[in-house]
Amino acid sequence: MLSTCLLFCRFHLSLLIRQRPRTVALLAAFVLLLIGSGVVLLAQWQRVRVAQERVAGLRAHVVTDQVKRDDVVDSLAPLDLPSFQSSAAIAKFSELAVASGLILNEVSYVLEENNSQPYLRYRFTLTVVSTYPQVRSLVEQLHHDVPHFTMDSIRCRRSDIAVVELSCDLVLSGFFQKDLRG
């Protein structure tokens, strides 16, 4: 039965090839196009699956980093934090900036009080004109001289590649005892 069916298909296929070669060529090209599209589609699905796994891993990493950051901030509570004196904090920070050779363009200070945290957070946001070594020097001095200050973010840019000086936006936080204010 199978051999009869194969003979029938072979006969009609050879007849079709002889009578309509263009139709057979177009049909063959269409079948190859379908097969190629299927292969490309499977490859894209694989890439999407890999990308989704990476995104899931990065999300887990971000959550882990946030937990670690929260652990660091929570670990500040038992430290011997200084009492809050805004003038002393500003003076200390200005002294470090001048010692590092930074040119301060814009400075703002905000006291953040959160009832759920056992400390006060004094946030400094400033724009400076400096070189990379000067910014690095400030970060090292902050870490060494005032351990209750942290660098939250640094964003630097240049107006032109030939210009040595950077314009940097720095965000710092100072942590102080909540119940003692000066």
C-alpha cells in the first residue's frame, strides 16, 4: 500500500515539475522560507528566554543589594553617631571640599527626619568643578575623617573631551543621633 502511494506521488510530482517548473520552484522557495522562518523564530524564542532569565537574575540582585544597603543603614543605629549640629556639619564638609581643591558651584542641604529610623539623615547635594583626583581625594577624606558620612551618588560629565575639568553632581548623607540636636 505504501509503495503504491509513493509511486503515485512520484509520478504526479515528476509530471508537475515537467509541466509547471516555475510553480514548483516557487513552492520549494516558499517551503524553504517557512523552514528558515521557523528556525529564526525558535532562535528568537531562545534569546527571549535567556533575556528573561537575566532580567530575573538582575532583579534578584537589585533586591539583594537593596537589602544589603538597608542592613548597612540599620547597622548605623548602634554606632556612636554624633549629635546633630547643622553648622558643624556644614563647616566640616566645606573644610573637606576646600582641602580637596573642589570648586563649589551649587550646594543644598536637607534634613530628612523619618520616624521609623533611629537616626537623622542630613543630605548634601552639590555641584562641583574639579578633576577626577580631586573628587577621589574628597571621597577618601570623607571615608577617613567623617565615617558617619556616606557618598550616595557621583555623576560627572565633561563639556568637551579636551577639557580636563569635570562638572560633578555629588550626593552625600550624614547620619546623626536622633534625640540630640545642637
